[in-house]
Amino acid sequence: MVSPRPSKLKAWAYKDFKLGDLFDIKGIKQAKSQGLIPTVNSGIPYVVQSISNNMVSRNVDKQWLVDNDEPLVHGNVLVLGVTLPAVSYQPYEFGASQVITARADFLTEEIGLYFVVLLKKQMLRFSYSHKPGINIYKNTIVSLPITPIGEIDFAFMESRIREMEESRIREMETYLKVAGFEDCELTEEERSSIELMKQGNVVFNSFYVTDDYKKKRKNGVFAVKNSHNILQSSVVVGSGNIPYVTAGEGKNSVYAYISYDKNQIEEGNAIMIGGKTMVVTYQADDFFSNDSHNLVLYVKDKRLRKELIQLFMVASLNKSLKPIYSWDDSISKTKIVKDKINLPVTSSGSIDYRFMETYIRAIEKQTIQRVKDWRAKEIKTTKNIVKDDTESSSLKPLFGSKHYEMQEEDVSMMVADNIFIPYSVEVRLWNTKREDLFEGNLDLLLMYAIGPSARHKTESACKIALGIKETNLSAEAIKAFKSVRYIMFHYWKNSEATPFELTAPVRLVEKESIPEGFLIRQEKDAKQYLLIEYNSDKPAELGEYDILRAQRRGCNRYIPFVCRVENIKVNKNDRQE
């Protein structure tokens, strides 16, 4: 599989669970009148067995489903294929035919997406002779992160998905600069192409996908061939830089980058169709293929051999061919000769390659602009929260600032029952709801691991400026930092842990705003600092505690972090156990 960017997040540990022990898994029968259900633009998603488009085939009329006693499914649920290795997360209400649903109370959008990633890996074991089903799904084992007390670490799962999203956004921002998309304003021609398509004023004609040599017909759009067959078991992931393409969905069907027999390379600038799955992708570069059932399509007209035009044709092939083929009746080089593809044409009836290129460019710009708008909103929200902190060098407390009185839609929602934020000063609030954090009534503790050589100087300093490497902190992280009431210096062993109550609210400042008398710690690569004040002559009384209850295994166990005081306290029930 394609190696993702290394994650900064590390789970405490992992544990195996049966899917059937976590989810209520049920089957939905095939709709008797699926072909009769009206398609509407503003309807609800209709989910079917498909490994593309998040398993959504179209939008349908909800009232028609209700009136005709067809299945209507509440959202926030996983959907699994019955005979196809398909999986998706559906956040909203939808109609469905011949799929399996998996429902659980703990499910949120991020957790749902986490399970989708896990289960997509599991889907690789299924084939035509070994199809998935309810009992197989119930007995499927998934390895999930757990907390120090052995519970599923839903906070980590949500944070991991957010980290992946952030990584993709940064990659896209880099791409925008390189590709010249910093300005996404549509040209007049691009705007016109969007409007023409919306209004249904684009003229399409049907063209044969490929030639039929038996009938001596040579008017197909593509030359088609079967790809080579390179088994996954015979490749070494990461051994080279040539894409190894499968029939799987996601990541443009690229499973890994490998080195292999160059005689089996498929020429790039082509469209590939997964022979059994009907996943259609554009492959810009030369590539290897995993299965000889896969079809490789090369445009015969050189004017059409452009990336944007072929992306348009990928969409057209999907729309034209997906309704025809299935896992049980898969596409082949023999069958495709009878198939047609709908493409836009000029007034003379020839393929309108200029319109296709213009339209895809417009769609690309619109999509990128939506991402940029979302990104800008996220950054603006965080900047609004911290702007006063970075401007002030005084000891004036900032609690009660109107920057914390945010409208719900302007804040990135964190996890429902746990908050974990993986910064250079982490936030680990187990069993904590977001609203509890923002009410400001939590007893929060900053845990600071310190070596013996620096113990006396740091502990007795009474004023510490603790460096943070990040600039765009989340609203939850800032609120957690500013809500800290205690600091505990520890040395991994409980007997060497010393807590102190803070004598002033924590403040967040840039380096030039650190007042005199503060001992600077974690200065390397620090972008801003937490100002922490305490009285080292008066250790705090927190009762009996066990710091290992809030620790995390691995190389990051010495990272400073914020936790709830109650998360390290030992009560009578704990001692009895």
C-alpha cells in the first residue's frame, strides 16, 4: 500500500476486537422496484453495492421510498457490500438496496472514516470465490487503539483522521502553488461551461468505446488491451518509484510504488478499468498492473490525449458502463466492443475536446476554491482566539475574554467523550466532553517530565516559559492550556512527582513578549511559549495519585501534556481492585 506521511500520533497500545461485538450488523434486501425510484437533484443518497462514489449511485425521492415501503436508513452508519468488497460511511439519511449496515452509539464522522480505512484493508482478502457477507463481517477482527485503562481510544481515532485531513490539506496547498492555482477565479469560458452543463444545454452523442475487429468496425474512441498480471505476493512495496495499480478504489488505485520487470510496464497517459470492480482511473505515468483482467484504454485521437480531457472521459465511462457490469458479470475486452460512451459534441458532430478540457478545469478550480475557503475559515477561527495573547506581554489574565464566546458553527468540533490533541505540549482529556472544557470548570494539570540534572533549577524557578512548536493551535488546545491549575514535575516514577498550584493564569505569548525572570524551556523550534507561574515552596495536595494512568507508551511519554487531575487520582475502588 502507498506509504502515508509518518504520523506524529502514537497510540498507547492496540487490541483486537470482533466487528460483531462493536456494531449491530444487519442486511438490507435488494429493492424490488429500484429501477422505478425517481432520480431527483435535491433528494437523498441511494446507496448500492459499488466501490466508487462512496457507494452512492444517485439521489432519489425520499417520499417515493416512504410511499412504496422501500428501505429508508438513518445516517451515521457504516455500509458494507454483500458480494462486493465495498465499505463507506454515510452521515445522513439514505435509501439502500442489497447492502449491510453496521451501527454503533459511539460512531461519529471521524470514527466512521477511521473504520472505513481499516475495513478497506480487510477488503483485500475478498475475491469472486470468497465474497463478504453478514457472518464474515461479524467475525472480522479489527485492531483498535486503546487507552491506558483498556478502553477503545476513540479520541486517538478522531485525532488521527484530523491529522490525515490536515496532511492532505498541506499537500494540496503545496500543489496549488506549483500548479498555479493560487487564483481560482473562473474565466468567462469556464463559467459558461458550468452553466451549460447545469442547464442541460450540452449536446452529447454516443460513440463506441473501441473497435470491433470481427465486424471490421474501426470507429471506436479507444484502443483497448488487457494489462499484464503481476501478483501482489511477488512485489516488494517501496522497492521502486513506478506505480503498482490494482482494481481497488482510493488513491487513484495505486497500491504501492515498486521496481519490477520493465517488460511488463503499461504505458501511461491512459485510462485503466478494474476488470472485476469497474473502478475507472486515469494513469498519467507508466505503471504496473496487478491483474490481466484489467483493461487499459488509449485514446486514438491525439487531440484527446490530454489529462483534463481524459479525466472527463473517466467520468463518462463511469456513467456509461457502471450500470452495465457487476462483480458477477464483469467487463472484458470481448464485451466492451459493444459498449458506447456519451461525449459532448460540436455543431458538426465531432467530439468537443475543448469543452471537456474547459469544463474539467472549471470543476477543478471550484473544488480547490471550496477547500481554500474551508481552510481560511479554520485559520481565521484560531487566529481570532489567540490574537490578543500574541500582542500582550503583560501579566493581565485573559480568562473571560470574548474570544471564547464563539458561535458553535465557527468552531471545529472535537471528540464527543475524549479530547486528545497531539501538539508538542499535548492535551489528553479522557472522559471529557468539549462543552465541559469550554465551561472552564475542569481541574487541569500540566505534566512536565524533567531529568535529574535540571530538577532543582526548573522546579525552583517558579516562572517557566514552556516552548510550543506549533502556531495554529486549535481552540480546544488553547482553552486547555489556559485552564491549567496545577503543574507536576515528574521523573516517570510516582515517588519523584511533585505538584504545585499555579499562582497566575497561564498565558500564551511569542518569545519577544516573555517577561524577565522566566526560565525558558523547550526553546528549540519553539514558535510561542506558555507562561507558567507557581510557588515551589508550597507543594499542592492532590491526594493519592498514579501518574502512569495518564501516561502514553512509546517515545512520546516524556512530552509535556495537559490532563485532568482526576485522571491520575487513585480512589478506594482502584486500590481494592
